[in-house]
Amino acid sequence: MTQVLVLAEHDGKTVRKATLNTVAAAQKVGGDIHVLVAGHDCAAAAKAAAQIAGVAKVLHADAPHLKDELAENVAAVVVAIAKQFSHILAPATSHGKNVLPRAAALLDCQQISEIIAVESPDTFVRPIYAGNALATVKSADPIKVITVRTTAFDAVAASGGAAAVESVAAPADSGLSSFVGREVAKSERPELTSARAVVSGGRGMGSGDNFKILEPLADGLKAAMGASRAAVDAGFVPNDWQVGQTGKIVAPELYVAVGISGAIQHLAGMKDSRVIVAINKDEEAPIFQVADYGIVGDLFKIVPTLVEELKK
Amino acid sequence: MKVMVAVKRVVDFNVKVRVKGDGTGVETANVKMSMNPFDEIALEEAVRLKEAGVATEILAVSCGPVACQETLRTALAIGADRAILVQTDVELQPLAVAKLLKSVISKEQPKLVVMGKQAIDDDSNQTGQMLAALLGWSQATFASKVKIAGEGAEVTREVDGGLETLSVKLPAVVTTDLRLNEPRYVTLPNIMKAKKKPLETLTPDALGVDVTPRLAILKVVEPPKRKAGVKVADAKALVDKLRNEAKVI
């Protein structure tokens, strides 16, 4: 029988959007969908998960040692309840990627990473070589353990469901690791991977200070800000802005690439955006080969006029 | 403290990969192969730990065909003391590699295993986590900073939205992210020295590990190509297109 478990991504109070995309992937698999909310003092998040459209049941594991969602302890919860499921899905976020392979190995299952399509309950499509090839793979394992590239599945509605919430026991603390601290980049802007629009700068920005000229543009478009690896490596902006094979994979409605040449590694992270705009002084730049609209010219002149035009 | 580094031989990151005409995979014949860049970072970190007097011996391990010897010689040139190749022509998937590494670890007893967070060919991002699971060890993935202190390690990790720091008990598996360090270049004298360092060969059979693939690859295709769009003259024309043609603002 097909019964799918989705590992929720949450902050204790609400479920993150990545969970909604993962439930959408679970719907493509079919069968009953259960959502696991593991954490501490996360009853509100479990309640929010119960509202998600299409969810049959929420499993709520609450314990002090699940507070920081350490891989060892969360994987143990997944393994403890795994046997009743035919599929276990998690979003391919840093959390899902950290936890799920650990659970997969304990279940002696070969995980299928970052699927972008469900062909059938045992066959999936996933990108390899940074998205330069797509592999269709078929799993023979009794439980299909899968991470989901969230941008490939349209989120289900966060409300409309009325699933029952059931408590599940958490196995004892592994005692293997402990949480020390977290540095969260504070920003008023939308989060990069879930933003409707993204404005990214590349090496052509010249300096970290120059990224300031992109701020009014991002404000005008209500966009998140990103960067190419070249800009990150040059120290212009922090690493968590990085869009690309080695950074974040984004697929917003609108992606604006400013001073980005379009290396393969960057394209891998943004080429599934609906509309791509490129602003670059080099008309031969590979970014123009994927851009729907391009402007060749000096970004320091074009960006401010673009900001003015948007206000009109 | 003995440190083990797992390295994978992959298509060089500068090569534009081509999907084979028959859809069975990507072209790897006559293509430049290199050490997975994330594994290079792992090795560099191990060498720095040795230079700092924390690590006493560095063992590099690779699993795959005989050509992985080249990758291991590079590892020896970067600073590993000895190497083990688990030789097989079977296409290895992450769970199988984790089992092979576990088996090597039971003989070698390292205190720390460092490896790349993912290989740039299959992009799985699994082997380190799986290895930690099979060993019952702690794990610290996507590391951007590693500090060894007594019987533990403090590891800063790159996570969505920022950084997270964990304290893990040793032995542990650490997987590396890009910003952990910048690997050194291999020098000619070190390449010469590497030729004399010991490289042992084992097999999955000898280690008692079944490496049969669990996932069947049905086909490999090129992704749909995005068509190039149009160039517009200025910001005004762009805003007009975005509003009236793409209807995205």
C-alpha cells in the first residue's frame, strides 16, 4: 500500500513553504500522506501542518533533545516510524539533506536525491552534473527515501486540510552532538529560495559596496537578493546569497541577473526561472543565451534608470 | 589522531559534459578526470590539521576503477601519507560507498573522517551522512570551519539562511562546503614524493560488501534548452516588456 511520509521543515510555530512543495511531490506519488513534525515545543507547527491541503495525518514528535533538530536525533525518529511507509520524502533543503541520508542508510535504502519529477511510484527524474543531464532512476528498495527539489513542484495550499495530529515517541538522545549557536542573516527581504523575484549581482558589480545600487531595484520588485559564485568568492557578499550549483537553486517568476556572465555553475541554479532578465556590458556573455530579455550596457547607468521606470 | 579522507574521481569541473547518444549516461571516455573539488577541500583540511600538529597520519581512500589510483596519487601529492583503493568496475552508489568506507574504517580506526559534501557528477550529497549513520558516529555536514578540541570538534556549518555551529563527539564524519579552505596547488617535488608513498588495493569482496546498485538508471537525457530571448534597447523598453509581454510585474 502506498503511504507517504513527509518530513516537515518548520520553525516550531509554522511550517516552511518547502514542506508544501514536498507535499505536492508526495501527491504525485499517490496514497495517504502523513507529515512528521519533529522538534521541541512545536505543537503550533504540528497544528499548522494539519491544515495543509491533502495531508491525512500529522505525526508530532516533541522532546527537548529534538529542539535543534540535530541529524542524529531527527533521523532516529524517522527510522522509528519508517516501517509503515512506502515512501519517505523531505525537501532538499540544508536540513533535509543533512537528516534524510542518515535515515536512509539506517533503513538500508539507497536515497534518491533532489527529484524534479515523479514518473511512477518507483521511478523518478533527478538532475545530475549540476543539471547538465537528467537521469530517470528506478528504485528497487522496499522504502523509497527521497529528497525533493522544491522549485520543481508547485506548493499545495497551506490551508483547507483538517488532519488529525498524533503524538509519536522520540527515541532517546543520541548524545553524539550538541548545538552551540546559530548566526542567521537578518533581512527584511523575502527568503531567496521562495521569493517571487530575485535580483542577483555578479563579478561585474565590482565591489560589495556597489551591491547597494541593487537594493532599490530589489525593493521595487519585492525581490530577494542573490549573487553569483564569482561575487561571493570575491568577498562582495556572504555565501548564503550564492545562487548556483554550489549554492541555492532558485526558480522565481522573475530573475534579474546584473553583471553576471552566466557560468554553467550559475545557470544550474537559476535556469528554471520563469522570466530571466540580464544586464551586462559584454554582449557575448553566455547569460544572454538563457535570458528572455537582455540589455547590453553599463549596469551602473541602467540599474538606476530601471528603478525610476519601475516607479512610473 | 589518524584522519581519513575519502576522495572520488569525477569528470573535471571545467568539462562541459555531454549526454551519450544512446541515453545511457554521460560521455566519460577521453574526458579529463579530476578529484572531486569538495574532496580536495577535505584533503586540504586534513593536511592543515596535520601541519597544526592535530592529525598524525592522513589516509586517503577512494572506491572505483583502477584509474582512481591517479586520484589517490594526487591525494598523496597534496599531503596524504598513504592511500587505499577499493577497486571495482561496478558503478558505485552512495550507500555502497558508505559500506565500503565503513569496512575500511573498522580496520584503520581513524578518529575523524573528512569528505566532500557531494560529488559533482551524481550530485547525491549522501555518502558522509550514510557513513556516519552506519558507524553510529556523529556527523557535521557542509562545514565551513572545523576546530578540534580534545575529544570533540566544533564545526560551523553552512545552512539555509546562515551558519550553525555544532559540537560533535569524536569519532565523527565531517563533510566539507566550499568555504572551508582554499586547496593548495600540487608541487612537482611533492608529485615525485607521492610516487613513493604506499598505495594499497582492496576489493569489495575482500571487505565482504555487496555493492550491487540499488537504483537502475533507465535513461539519461539532456535538459530542455532555454531559448535565448531578445535584447532590448533600454530600461524603459525592458519595463514595458516585463509589464505587457511577460506580465511578470
